Amino acid sequence: MKTRILFVDDESLALQGLQRLLRQMRTDWDMAFADSASRALELMRHSPFDVVTDMLMPGMNGAEFLNEARKHYPHTIRLILSGHADKELIFQCLGFAHQFLAKPCPPESLKAALARVSRLNQTLQSNEGLREFITRMDRFPSVPSLYIDLAETLLNADVSPAEVTRIVSKDPGVTAATLKLVNSAFFGGACEIPDPAVAISCLGLDTFKSLAFSLNAFSPFDAALFKERALEGLWHHSVDVAVAAKRIAEIEGADKKTVAGAYVGGLLHDIGKLVLILYSWEQHRKSARSR
């Protein structure tokens, strides 16, 4: 089954440029183009699409459109392609967008992002329930004890970036969310940042506090799930692997960026298992309710 991608932009020249740019991909993807969010939603009522949208549009803006797409078509993979870097608008999309791309976007970067969408579709095509669950996730849950620790720490007016980093660097969910945002095109993502300490410094504590409190970008695991599915052991294993990977990189004489990347790679190496555990937990609860 071919990947179906819907591009949404109120500027006709932008849509024409995308059509020219992606013409050679017509054999691999089915593509449609809409000049407004309302037109895009109309098309989505008749056919399934993954979407790539601009942000600043008259009527319904990109954030509102992605929210509607997520609510009514949760299986949809959602990307932003925009030249508008307004932080408030970007933050509105944190729970709705899977990836952020900035205009002007190098052709190869756009094609690579869409190719990843296509590969993900192929990987998940045999399990539509899992695909919908993954694309519906608006955040990755945090370790309950660390979530409480982070919230209490951020309430301290004199908190330092080092104190925040100490907590974040132990939590796969918060680390993943922070790195996703700071490495997006809207935060100058041309230079990859693998280090939570650098990421928090780039965002600034005020922005990070907004993510945590005003925007609810982080949330804890369900306590019953965390206990019943023995997630604490998996979390400790992830931290142990992160520390070991960092130490090996240091012994091998790697530079600071590589050492930081080794740590994060270790911390996140089992994040797919956590997603599957969350999915099985949801299926279990649905089954229990239907009895």
C-alpha cells in the first residue's frame, strides 16, 4: 500500500513548489494538496492521509488543524513545514506534531523526512491498532518519582540548570521530549544536540518551565502500570546502560558530543519496549472494560 501524503498551505506558490519538488516521488507516494485547513479536513473525511502543514494560515491555523486531525484521525502521521518560528504557536503543536521542518527546507531533508514516514507506515501496516496508538501519543510518560522531583525542583525560584539536568538525564521520557524540541528546525536544528544539559541551556529555564507546567509537555506513568509491569527494573537498566555507554566512550577518548550521545543512546535504547508496554496496558484495560 502506497503512502498517502496531504500537503496543506494557503500559499499557492508554495504548493506548486512542492509539486515540482516531489514529482519524481509520484510512483512511491500518493500526494494531494490543499490550500486551507478546512479543505484538508474535507479530503481526510474521504481518504486516509498523513499530513504536512504550514503553521500560519487564515481561518484555522496549523496548530488548530493538527489538533483536529489528531482527534478525528488519530492514525495520521503529522508534520509541520513552516517558515514561522513563533514559539507560542510551536508549543501549541507539541502534542499534535511528530516532526518540525522549517522553510526553506532543503529538498533532500524534506524527502528524507517523508521517506521515514513511508517506512514507518510499512513497518506498522500489519498492526493498525499499534499504529494508531503510537501516532495518538502526545507525550511519553515520565518515571513517577522523577516527575515529582522535577516538578518540585522547578518550583524553586533559585533552581539551576544543573539541578534540572540531573533529573532530566535519568528520565527517558523527558529526555526524549526535550531533545525532540531543541533539535527541531525551529530551534536551529541544523546542529544536532544529543546532550540534555546543552538542550536545557539552549531552551532556557523559563521555556523549560513552560513546557513542564503551562503546556503539560510531561506527565508521569500511571502508578499502577509502573508497578504491575515492573517498569522500575527497565528504567534502572536503561540508566545503567547509559552510564556504561558514557564510560566506554570516555575510555575510548571520544569527544564531548559523542560521550553525551552515547549516554542518551543508552538511556533511550529500550524506549520501544516502553511504548509496547503502554500499548499492551491500554489493550488490557479496554478488554477489562468490555467484560
